Amino acid sequence: CTSIAELEKAIRDFEGCALKRTAKNTVFADGVAGAPVMIVGEAPGADEDRIGKPFVGVSGQLMDRMFEAIGMSRARDLYITNILFWRPPGNRTPTLAEQAICLAFTRRHIELARPRLVVLAGGTSAKAILDTTEGIMRLRGKWTSLKLDDGSEVPTLPTFHPAYLLRTPASKRQSWWDLLAIDKKLRELG
Ligand code: URA
């Protein structure tokens, strides 16, 4: 695929992931393609499946408020997607096979969107994109350079998933440091 529109069509036409059969919608992306920050989450939940857009439920609303705190909005500064384009039944964690099937699409998505930086929301996304078995507790808050297949590299920051923050509000403190680090990095990048 050589454009985001082509990639979206390829994903919508793709029949290689069994999750598509139980999902109501293909959830591709939201926000602005070409925005400076690209957020990659895990998989659509019930609200996302119903509406067809990523991060529109309660955890997405928290994510919006967090980015608003550093002056960034979905309408202008963010491009949002997930590792998986279809909701796993009952919101179970996607299997490694399901993740592997969708990963090539997501990596190409990052190449085509060319964000200034990538934010990986939660352990599943971080492990899949960074190809590591390291957990989110160790990965979070540490910048890494994500190497893409076209030879480009993009600064990437794993952070807690907003659903985790809803369950564990005390961790919001670390997420606030991550938001400040994102703001700082964007300023450094100019
Ligand atoms: N959680 C995710 O990881 N992605 C969504 O789109 C919604 C909830």
C-alpha cells in the first residue's frame, strides 16, 4: 500500500483475521492522518466496535482529557489506531497469532502516517510493536527509536493504557510525566 487510503481499504477487505467474523465493525483510525503524535492502542472494545472508531469509550475519553492537558486534541494533533482492527469477543486479550496477523498493517500504517513520535498505549501494544517480552512496568516512560521496514526511525514512548489508569488512578502521576516528556520531545523536534 502506498497511501493510508489504500491501507484502510486493504484492511477492510482483509479476511485473514477470524476476529472480523464476530466484530460489527472494522476500526481503523481516528484523528488526523499526518498529525505529529500517533497513538497505538490494543484493540477495539464494545463502544469502538459499535461506532467504528478507536478510543471512543470511557478509556478513550480519559485519553482525550490527558492530551488536552498538554494542549493536544484529536481534531488537530493526534492520529489514533490499534494493533487490532477488530474487537476480540468479550474484550479478551488478543492472542499472539491475532496480533501477528495485524502487526504488518500497523507497522505500514506508522510508515505512511509519518508521525513525529509514536505513543504505545499499554503492554500489549508496546510488546507487539517493540517486539519484546518486557512488561509495560519496565518499558513505560523510556524512549526508544522504532525502526521501520522502509529504513525510517521514529521516537517511540510506551505508556500506561488509559483503562489501566481508570483501575489504578495512583499511576496517573507517571502518565503525567509521560505527557510532559511527549510535550518536551515535540519541542525538541521543532
Ligand atoms: N482500548 C484500546 O486499546 N483501544 C481502543 O480503541 C479502545 C480501548
